[in-house]
Amino acid sequence: WIGESLNPPHALMGVRFPEGIAVAVLTALVWGAGTLFFLDAGRVRIWIRSIKVLSFLCILLVLLFFGLRVIAGLGIERIRVARRPRVAVLATGGEIVAAGTPLPPGGIHDATSPYLRAALTAAGAEPVFVRRVGDEVPVFHAAVDAALAEGADLVLSTGAVSKGCYDFVPAALAARGADILFHGVALRPGKPVLAARLREGAMFVGLPGNPLSTAVGFRFLVEPLLRAWLGLPPETTCWLPLADDCRSRAGLHAVLHGTLRCDRDGRLHAHVAQAQASFRLLPFSQATAWITLPSDLGDVAAGTPVQVHGLSHLQPPAWMPA
């Protein structure tokens, strides 16, 4: 929401702003999705609580105001663009019920489908199909067919990719003639992830069902694929010293969520959140960055440089004061 302006020589999206304030507002919306901003320009006070939908719109506005002006000024008539990848999301598990639905015995609310829908949009993709499919193979096949009919370039599933008696996705993909590219990676959490090429040509990625495992697999295995489809170069590596000692299992690439904090001397450090269990949603929701440890380190001492990553490949790592 946007507060009222008191000194309005210019207007943007129906709200009048003073000279120069539009750029600041757009920057806040683009780089601070989900953050509350307060801007004060002379007699004008503007309160903004940015939303993901407005963020995407503002990216387009920034491109129109600045990007196209530079391109036209260079005499360039045509530019190459990339279509947003179309992605479908299938949530397996008979215990999964929609938000707002009373929970049956043993039921849990679907937290991963809304997360993936929002994460896909933030990553530059277009969610075209979202459905809960339970644990029945015929329902799963019908949902895959429906997703392909919607033009999906990539089908994401959550759950049913490990080795339990209800983990039917690998066998179901083999039955429909999919080419399994890999099943299992040296990643913690998220080890059971599966990737395949469907017979129809679309890609398929099966993510583990635990919320944090889903988020890790999406960020570090799905987003690089989306980034390549969008024609973007590989992400720039960023390193920061670890704030505290950290234990890691040798042989697995550890992915941890946490925060980046600036101390009083102006030095940034990576702080790993204490609660890292795959089912813990609140600590993950408070994270501002991903922190990864290579598989050959084992226990890592404070001060060791570690890689830090933004929550999305299009979002740089965010830091906060100590």
C-alpha cells in the first residue's frame, strides 16, 4: 500500500510523486520483495509494503524507464529476449490437504505447493499448473498429461522419490518411458532428488517432500536449469567468513539457511541458523541467505570462508546490521 503524497508534480501508477521519488520507489520494490520500506522526500512520506506481484511489474517499469532508453540511445532496434519457462507443480502424498481444509487424522497442510508457486515466479518462471495428486499412480499420470497439455517445459513433483513403500514416482516415470538422468545427489538436505526427460520432451524433477529439502533442491538444482533457459550466465560466487564453528557430514554438500550480519567494525559474516531440521518452517522463513559447505570439509571452524547465496538466483544475498 502507498501513502498519500503532499507535493505532487509527477504521477506514477495513479499516485503522484515529487521529482526523483519514482526511481527510489521502484528500486525498493524490485530489490526488497516482502520488506517494509519508508521513504521521506521533503514534504512527501511514502510507505510501501512490497508484494511479489508488484515487484515483477516494477521490474518491467524499470526496464521501460531506463533499459529501453539506453538501448534506443545506442541505435539498437531489436534485442533478443527469452520466454519464461512454463512449469507445473505436482504435490504427492495422501496426507496433504489444502490450506483452509480441516485436517483429517494424520493429515498435514500443503506448504510446498504455495512456496514453489511463489519461488517459480521469483525465479523468472511461469507456474502454469498446480495440483495435489495423492499416492495413486493413475492420478499422477493424468496430472502429468494435463501439465503437458498446458505447455509445461518442466514438471516438478514433491515427495515420493525416496525408497519407501509409497515412493512411487521413479517407477511411474519408468512406466511412461521417461529417461532417468539421475536419482540421488550428494546434497544435504535433498539427497533423494530425481531428474528425468519425459518421452514427450519436457523435463521432470522430483523433489523430496520435506519443506526444507524441497527448497534446497529447487534453489540449487532447479534454478540453475531455469537460469540456463532464461539465457543468463552462471551465478557469481560470493564468499564470506563463517561466524561460528559449524558441524557438517563429510561426503555431502551441506546447504544451510541463515543470515549475513555486519558487525560494528563493518565486517560481514555468515551466521548459520541453529534450527536446520527439514520440517522447521519458521527458522527458514527468517533466513536471508543460503550458506553452502563443500563435501570435503567436515567440521568447519569459525572464520573459514564459505559460499553464500541469495534466496533466489535473481536475488543477491541480503545482510543486516549486527
